Amino acid sequence: VSQPSRISLRQHEIDRTERDVDDRSTIAFYENDAAEYARATRSISLAAEIQWFSQFVPASARVLDVGCGSGRDLVALKRAGMRPIGLELSARLAAIARDYSECQVVEGDMRNPPFADAAFDGIWAAASLLHLNRADVGRTLWQLHRLLVPGGTLFASMKVGLGAERTPDGRLFSYFLPEEWSGLLGAAGFLDVELRTEIADNAETPASVWIQSLARIAS
Ligand SMILES: C[S@@+](CC[C@H](N)C(=O)[O-])C[C@H]1O[C@@H](n2cnc3c(N)ncnc32)[C@H](O)[C@@H]1O
């Protein structure tokens, strides 16, 4: 069997998996496990990534933390001098993040973010776009583009891999190869895409390979 036909078979299986996935089950996981998830992920440090991001946004940047989870990065972004706001689909995590960070946290869906055009200098999306159905990722990147000022910057971290799966806890994960991810960012109008990859075993087992990406829109 040649390599191309193996890939197309896999693609077929991936498409079927995605159609079967009920993405409410992702948010059900975060709702049901909100307190435990917040506790388990709060000590993770993204200090190096925040330092990288901060080089590309102005002082006191207005930043949207998309899928802010526990509110951990809202606190870190605020400590770095930015003015972060959270967006979170799980009502329980949104409440936890609000209490913990003392930042505004809006309960809403990143696929249809309830903010005006050009409302933010930067967008921070740590491990959140990976929960979208692969078909929604491109459309959502366009929405995030819409929210940025000219020259605005997006940070996004994603897991490296092929296709999508629903893990036993009910969450949908969509995976991308690095070149595929930079292609998607480019197709959504992002420029100057920079990628870093790293292996991390934070709250997830087994350890995963991650893409950290930084990209800007035109000035
Ligand atoms: C893996 S967690 C990452 C949380 C946080 N960014 C962090 O790094 O600890 C993914 C987060 O995205 C949120 N989320 C998933 N789908 C979302 C959507 N469509 N709109 C907004 N938030 C979403 C989840 O509720 C969860 O808080």
C-alpha cells in the first residue's frame, strides 16, 4: 500500500470521527470537572510564552484570553502589564477564572465571540482552539482576526498530530502538523507566523508535542 492511499484512508476515518463527535461533551467535561481542572492546571507556567507574546504587543495591551480555563494566564498577563479579559464557554470555569483573576470574564463561544471588531491588541489562545471541530478552526481564526487591531498579535498553542479524536473523558481534540497549522493561520489572513514546538507533560498524560505559534495581522 503506497503512502498516499494510507493517508487518504486515515483522512476518511478522521472525517467520520469528527461527524460523530458531539462537541457539547467537551464543555460537559469542563463543567463537571471545573474545580478539579482549575486546581490541576493552575501551577503550569507559560512564563516563556507570555514573555515571547509581550514583545509583540504594546504596553498595557488589551488582550483576550480565549478559553481562559482557571484564569491562571489572566493573572500572568495582568502581572506582565497587560489588560486581559477572559472568554470561556464553561460557566463554572468562567466563574472560577473571574474570582481567581479579578478580571472581566465573558461567558461565550470563541466560534462567535461577542466582541466588536478591532477590540484587542492581542489574543491569547492557550490549548483552546484544539477543542474545535477541525472544520470550525479556520472560521474561528477569521473571527479572531476580526477582533484584532491592525498589526495585532495572536498566540495559540495546539497539540501536534493527525486528525481528531474524542478522549475517554469526552473531550474532542483536533491535531495539526506544524506546516498545516501555519498554513491555516496564513489562510485566515495572519502574517509573520512563527512556530516553536516543545514536549510537555503538564496535566495531560502521556506527554504531548505542542506547537506554540505567534502570528500577526497586517498593520
Ligand atoms: C485545555 S483547556 C485550556 C484552559 C487554559 N487556556 C489553560 O491553558 O489552562 C481549554 C479551555 O477552552 C474552553 N473552551 C472549549 N471550547 C470553547 C469554545 N468554543 N469557546 C470558548 N471556550 C472554549 C474550555 O472550557 C477550557 O476552559
